[in-house]
Amino acid sequence: MDLDLLIQKFQNKEVPAFEKLYAMYSENILGVINTIVQEPERAQEICQDVFMKIWDKSDTYNASKGRFFTWILNIARNAAIDEVRSKSFKQQKRNLSTDYFVDILEGSEDLNSKMDTIGLKSLLQNLKKKCVQIISLLYFQGLTQKEAAEELDIPIGTVKTRNRSCISQIRENMNK
């Protein structure tokens, strides 16, 4: 079935369309959430919450603003970051450490195949190592720009500039 038609049916609250989209995307969304939260059970709960949220807010998706998967991914990423920053999560003393994360471009074959499945590999190709580092810290590890600046021992303005230029490069890769 055509993805646009499937999304339209989803927006019309057709349950089979939701089930199909869930089957298509849940594993990848769960992986991104777990990368940030580092707690599989909690990541499952957040993933379920994300899919309930997109069901409730399906009318807010606008294809002219980006791909459907990207829309879900941003919601999931924000939910995971909110969880990590929550008081209850911090009280559990579950601070993120870079030791838990793998390099985005040089990970395991399984990670590379998942990245290829969701299209990340093609988007990150030809990026400089600095870009991969910034994207990894900000979008996959959930650090703030200030935290990334501290991690890399560079000024926050440099992080902001690199982030903007890296996102521009990713957009160019999307249009290839």
C-alpha cells in the first residue's frame, strides 16, 4: 500500500492503518528511545506512549513539513529526553554516560542495518566527523547544546553553528 494513502487512513483514525504503521516503525522508534533512556522496560512504555500520542494527534502531521517517520522520531526523541530529564529518572541516579553509546557510523552490523532501514545511513554519509559527533550528542544521546559544548570542550556558539551547518548538510543529503 502507498505510504501516503496509509498515512491518510491513519489520520482518518482507521485502526488497521495504525497497526500497519506501528508494525513498520515501532522497532526503530523503540531503538532510538532505548538509546537515550538506557532502560529497556521504560523505553517500551515510552514507545507505547509515543504511538498513543501520534494516534491522538494524527491531524497535526503535515507532509509538507517533513517525512512521517521523522515526525514520529521527533516525538519519540522528545519524550525520551523528557523522561531522562524528569525528577523521578534523576532520583534513580540513571545519568547518561557516553560509555553506553556506540559511534553512529562505525557501530555493529545490526546497528548499520537498522540505520540503513530507517534511512539514517544515507543521511549521515559524507558528513565530517565533527558533524557526526554533534548529531550523535544532540539527537541520539539527548544532550543539550550546553552539555555538548562541555563534553567537546568547545564554546556553545561553536556547537550551535556546527549543528546548523550539519543539519543543512543532512537536508542536502535528503534531497539527493
